Amino acid sequence: MEHGDVTNNTVISAKDLSLTFQTNDGPVHALKDVNLDIQKGDFVSFIGPSGCGKTTFLRCMADLEHPTAGSITVNGVSAAEARKARAYGYVFQHAGLYPWRTIGGNISLPLEIMGYDKADQQDRIKRVLELVELEGFEKKFPWQLSGGMQQRASIARALAFDADILLMDEPFGALDEIVRDHLNEQLLHLWARTEKTIGFVTHSIPEAVYLSTRIVVMSPRPGRITDVIESTLPKERPLDIRDTPEFLDIAHRVREGLRAGHAYD
């Protein structure tokens, strides 16, 4: 794909993207003929059953996996070039904080690797801790924080070097529902304040509907896109919006898309 094929507002563009893993038991078709454009400032959730390729697709964006057919561009260049340009932060399913480093030390790690000076590191640590509402926790160790706070620290680390794209792989999947609801609210506020482009993998229909401007529904392996749902919800979303008919209608369409995806089996 040439750079000129990407519109000014298209941040991530996948074209006929397929990925097949070679295993001892034969080939595994993780993704097949995936086409999707993600626009600047979008909050796009990927939802589908386990093994549908949603995490694999996110990892292709991040240059952690490599398509076997088709193409993917990030900011108009290859995923590899975008990775070298530090185009995105990546948040994994588990916080992945080093227990021997303080929260500030964990957040500074990518900054140290990238060669930011000490004063700049401290400024960035302070700013991102404020963004995730963890002011005052810089000198604490991960084991002194709850699971939800650790995951917020992990998000802060991904934001520290100011990438425009935030890729999140089920970051709240292991947390209880009350904590998850709170972090969903916080993530929407963070997105509104930073105007990042967010790609978010989830198994939860309410989470996908609550957070997203667009919901990408994927089928079981080989992973295909069965539906792309544009949200009609307003940008301001209190938690009780989940009880509205509009929310329930979108959730119903997601559920129908998941059901239709199983018809491929």
C-alpha cells in the first residue's frame, strides 16, 4: 500500500490482511481477509469469541505479529516503521510491572530506554500519574497497589512517551465488575482529555458498547470481521447510559453479530 492511499484522518489501515501460524499440528488461520480503517481519535473495540484473532489483529498493528498476506499501515507507513517511530503505547492483559521498581520507576523505564533526560522523565511521570489519578503513588511499589491501580499504572507507562495511538488488550478482563466499571469511566475521561486513537480488545459486550465510537465484531477462527457498528451514543457517557434503549439496541446488534459469526463454523 502506498502512503497516498491513506486519507489524512486514517491512522490504521488493514487491507486484505491474513495471518496463518504454522504449528506442529498444521496451519492455524488466525485472520482472513480483514479490511478496516481506523480514523484519528476513534475508540474502536474488537469483540469476538476466544481464538477469533482480535488480539492477533492488535498485535499486527503493533508489529508484534506479521501478516502472511495483505497489508497494514500505521500513520501511512508500515507497522515496523511506526513501531520505530514510537507511534503507539501498548497495554497488556496484565499490568506487567516490575516488582523491584517503584511505580515511578516502572513508568520511567521506556523513557530511560528512549534516552529522555531525568528532568523530562520526572515531568512526564507526574503528568501521566495525574491523567490516571495516581498522584502521590510514584514511590509506592506495585505490590502496595490494588489490581485496578496497577493496571492504571500500566496505562500511565504506555502514555508516558506521548504516542498518539493506545492499543489495549483486555486490560480490565481480570478485574471485578465494580473496579472494571470505574476504570471504564476513567478511560473515557482519559480518552476525552488526550484525544488518543484507541484500539481496545474485550470479551465484554457492555464494555465494548460503553467505551467505543465503533465496535468491530469478529468471527471464530479464521478471524473475519462480521460487523462494524458505529455507535450513536453521545461522547459524554455516565454509567447509567447502559440502561437506555439506545445502549441496549447497540448491545443487541453486537450480540447478533457474534451469533452470525458462529454461522461460519
